[in-house]
Amino acid sequence: MVKRKTNSPARRNTSATRTHDHVIGIDIGGSNLRVALADTSGQIVGKWTASTKSTSSPQMVVQQIRAGVYQLLQEASLPRTSLLSVAAGAPGVTDRGAGVVFATSYLKGWKNVPLGQLLENALGVPAVVENDVKLAAVGENWLGAARGVPSFVFLAIGTGIAAGIFINGQLVHGADWVAGEVGYLIVPGTPEAPAKPGSPGPLESVIGGEGIRQSWLHSNGERGSKRIQDLTATGIFYHALTGNRRAKTVLERSARILAFAVYNISTVLNPSLFVLGGGVGTNGPLLAATQRTLDPYTQPSRPKLVTSALGPDAQLMGAIRLALDGAKVIVD
Amino acid sequence: MVKRKTNSPARRNTSATRTHDHVIGIDIGGSNLRVALADTSGQIVGKWTASTKSTSSPQMVVQQIRAGVYQLLQEASLPRTSLLSVAAGAPGVTDRGAGVVFATSYLKGWKNVPLGQLLENALGVPAVVENDVKLAAVGENWLGAARGVPSFVFLAIGTGIAAGIFINGQLVHGADWVAGEVGYLIVPGTPEAPAKPGSPGPLESVIGGEGIRQSWLHSNGERGSKRIQDLTATGIFYHALTGNRRAKTVLERSARILAFAVYNISTVLNPSLFVLGGGVGTNGPLLAATQRTLDPYTQPSRPKLVTSALGPDAQLMGAIRLALDGAKVIVD
């Protein structure tokens, strides 16, 4: 699966004895921080998790990461010098070139954070930083539902909505690093007014997890038990399968709006595949209803939808892949 | 501007004396056929035009092209052997890899036409075939409004609507060669039903030239002189500037729909630039109204609009560029 490039300038030690070389992949989420240690074949040899809820300042998160990395190395009986590189995903607009996270509404106080530099200072190895949804696309392209597919769209639908877009084997970043911020799409059924900075985009405001929940509460009025009132988007969609009329209405409306979003992205790019991820995006009833809505839309091409193969590990696997790329390890 | 690659396998004669090397660019339109002869610096040395109205079968068009090419060579006192390669643009879905025009509603009887092979047989040199709007994007990227811009969208609005999309310096073709067929976009104000095969897409059915004219006739009822009734899209938009209320309504509605289309494409790809082309796309009042509508849409990024610098020559220049690429002439 993996071959080492010989004489690579990025390798700190070209001796053939360095079979203990490893990389670190990091997924920084709004609730959890996940760190994975992998060997140069991409096999995960250890995972470490912490909460980011009370400790979300960039400096504290980097200290957490450092503690996690060293713990993982220790548990694997590896010296610190066996670490070649790290890559981290952040839930916001990220300039991969400069290693800077511009903004994220999921972590308090994160604005223009030089995360790449902070990680390199803390760990002493090269660090790559990327938007988390783009990382998930990298993961799905490497080992998941879009394995080896050069042009596809990974569409993550959870609280927010964003896409990681591959064209001809390359991630699309855009002129301002906001390519794929499709939570801002405007289609029939979404608000038409401009989104305010820091607020959810038109599309995610209606079919992101919270938008769906609001739509449900609104349609429900005071009806139903507290358990019914408190359903999440996923719960509401499964509730629709029991025959509940109001839940069915929310499901059908959500599917129709999602279908227009998928159709429009497909019409612009004609990708081979859409990979749906995130808690809402991988919901069975929503996927089935969306596919049903899309079926008659055959012109100019028929979008093909599948669900994520890696699930919540997609970002982490994408991070490991970028760390391997950063270490100039050739992975087939 | 141009340097010849030495020892190129595609060059039939590597002798330094071959200063008379030339290429041909061809633009096959629904009404007109245009052929241009250019030297290896890309300078046009002759143009030839014919009508395709009565002679649109692929074989007849290729015979017309052959006649035009030989006439141009003769007028320039060049031997037939000085022709290195040709490239042609067709107004329909085109598989550049196979040199096949799948379908076009602008030329009767064109279905799965192996245009590349037909041209190579007729002219005895390598031929490249590309969709005309994608060719126009190549032209604008080479010498026009997007010169040297690696990621931009050329948006052609005439009778139909389509885009030529560049990402990281590469044209985007899509899995089925239909990337950029944005006449099919569905946004607030367009029909929401699936387009029928062979019919205009939702977006072009309302803001393509004919859609705008229908909207004008519909809003006008029986009012106005025949001259007013018979206005084209361009005429209607300029009529709006005279204060005509109904023309203003058509203009504002068209601009709002175009703004949503541009905004959505921008939200997916975050290109540096939109270059507007085509008779409707380059209309001053429409561009101004669209820009005004887009102004408050700053999230996730602000789309930047300019008009085509090459106008109707964009396709022809793109064809010349691809012919030069096909002849392995290095153009900076």
C-alpha cells in the first residue's frame, strides 16, 4: 500500500532502520478533540480524545494536542523523534497555504489563528492545517466511498453544511479559501436574503440540524409529548417513517431543498459522485427521500449519491493522509 | 510571447527553417462558421466566414471548413504542409478526449459526431474538439479578461446559458462532459420542474435571450408599437433605462435571477472572477442591475464580475490556443 520515497529532502533520517516513523492526524471539533497516531502505511496505532468544551482557546487546544501526542507515542513505546509530521483539521475557513484558521463559529476566540505555526512550535515537526470538511473529503478519497475517484463532492450536513470538492484529483480551495461553503446556497425553499456574517447560511439555516429542529417545533405547535418535541433532525426523519404527518412534511421539505442543492452543485461541476456525511447527511430516510426527489432530474446529468464510508473518522483519516503527504511518504 | 519546443514528437519537421508553421482555429455556430489562420505566436493572419444555416450536416460543415482552410492558406501564400494542427469549437456537449460532439440543439442532425476524426481526415493534421463556451473561457484566460487567472468562470448568456470553468489553471469538464451546463440551474424565480431532454434548462428558459423576450411579450400584453413588441433582450434592457416601467420589471427580475445563479456558482467554487459573455451577458444595464443585486451578498465571499474582453472572438482565440497546444507549441 505504501512505499517510502528514498532520498526525500523532508525525511530527517534516511537510514533504513527507521521503521518506527509515524505521523499524527488531528481533528479539532467544537465539542471534541481527536488525535490519532499512524504508521507510514496509514494504519492507526493509537487514538486519544479530549473535550474542547471548556478549553477552546487556540493555545489551550495546542497544549491538549501536545499532551495527547506524547501520550500516544509513549503508549506505543515510540521515541518523540519517531514523529515525522502532523496534520490538523479545524471547523472553519482555513488557509492551508499559510496554516491559518481565519474564523470558526464552533470554537470561541478563534480568529486568524496561526495553527500551523503553533503546532510546529509545540511538536517540532512540520504541520499541515486544513478545513475539516475538506479533510473528510481527502479521507473518503483515500480510503472511503470516493476511493480513487478524481472528481467528487463530499457534502457534510450536520449543524452546518459544507462541501469538500475534488476536481481532477485536486481539492478545490477557492480564491478566498471558501470554496465548498455550500451552507450559503440559495435555492427554492431557502431564505433569499443575504446571510449576515457569523450567522448560518441560507441553506444550512433550513436543512442544517438546528434548522430542521426549528421547522419541526414550528410545525408541531404545542402538540406531542416533550420527548416528541425534543426530537433531533435524525429523530424527526425516523419519526416520519412511523407515519407522522407533520414529521413527513418536514422530511419531504428538507429532502426537496437538499435535492435542489445537490442538483445545482451537480449542474455546475458534473462530479462522478456525491458522498454524504454528517449526522443529518447520512440519515437513511432523508437520503431516500432526496434520491426520490432527484430521480426525474436527469438533465444535464443524473447526480449519484452515496453515504460516507468512514463516518466520523473521515476527517481523522484525511488528516493522517495529509500528514503522510507532508512527510513525503508516498501512499498509493 | 511564444517559444517553440524543440524536439517535440508532434512536430512534423524540426528544421529551423519552418518559420511558415501555422494553425487553424474554428468556431462552429448555429448560424455562422468562422475559421481563422494564425501563426505560431497566435497572431491571426486571416479570417474566413460562412453561413451554417442551410448546410449544417457534419459532413457539409467539414467540407466548408476544408474549403475555408485552403482558401486562407492560399491567400497567405502558404503551402498546405505549413498547417500543424486545428482546433474547433461546437455549440453542444463535447467529449474532448474522444473528439466527439454528443449533441447540440443549434445544428440539425448533429448527434455523436466524431468531429475530431472528420477534421483529421479532411485536413491531414491533428484536430482538437471542444465545447464552444469552454473554448471561449480558454480564449479569455489566454488573452482576455481572465488573462493568467487560474480559477474563474466564463459565463455565456445568449439564447442559451453555459459556463466555462477554470480551476487551478485547468478547464473543468465533468464526468459526463457537462460541467458548466449552468443553463439548468434552479434558483428562486426559475421553474422548479425537471427540464425535458432537448428543451432549455430552467435558468436559460427565463433569462436566456428568448426567455427574456417571452417575459417581455407576456408583461406587455398588446401594448406598445410593433417595434416595441419586437424588442430583443438587449433592446428591452436599454428600453428600461428610458424609464419604461414594464421593461424595468423585466430587467430587475432578470438581474435578480442572474444574481442568484452567479452567487450560487460563487458559493460552490469561490472563483477569483466571473467573466460575462454573450449578447445578453455583456448587456450594460443587466450587468449593472445584477451587480447592484449582488452587492449585499458578501458571505461567504463577494463575487467579482467583469465583461468579456474578446467578445465574439473569444471562442476563436480559444480554438487557436488549443490548436497551438495540440501542435506542442509553447505559448507563454
